[in-house]
Amino acid sequence: MGVSPRGPRQITRADVDAIMACHDTAALAEMKAYARSYFAMSGMIVMSVGGACIAALARRPGWAMGAIGLAVAGGLGVIEARRRAREWEAVADARLGLLDASADLDPATMSP
């Protein structure tokens, strides 16, 4: 999925072809788990909202507004990272489904 400060990179046709050619179910499962891990970026949202509440209680409206701004930026970042990660996850799911379906076939007749 690549290394990027904003989450996984945009999936390309070459990426899809490489994933669909993969026969390593452990690697596909690891990719799927890695794609799901991008939701952990939402921690910044929780911390920013908590900080905004504390700043508001301390009567620091400037700090509270700054913290809310960080929460909004964090939310938008999580949305984009999850959108891209879901694309990678969907392709891994499709490949795992095909591998599972082919495992159920009789090798001699290629039918169930």
C-alpha cells in the first residue's frame, strides 16, 4: 500500500493485477489487516475533542477552537485514508474469495 503520511497511496491497475496474481493467503490476510489499521488514525480526533473540552472548561476559547480545527483536520484525514484503504482491502477480499472458491473445486474435474 506504500508509505505515505496521509495513509495508503491510491491503488493502480498494476496493484490490482499484482494482488489478483497472488497465491499467498497469509500475505493477503496481512494486507487486509494492514488496510483496516488505518482507522487507528482516528485517535487524533479523540484527543483533539478532549483537548477542546478541557480548553473550554479552562475558558480558553482560542485553544478550544484550535483543538476543534485539529479534530476536523484529523477527521478528514481519517476519511481519506479509510477510503483508500478500503479499495486495497476490497481487492484483497476478492482475491481471497477466488482462492477459497478454487480450493473447493475438485482438481481432476475443476468442478465442485
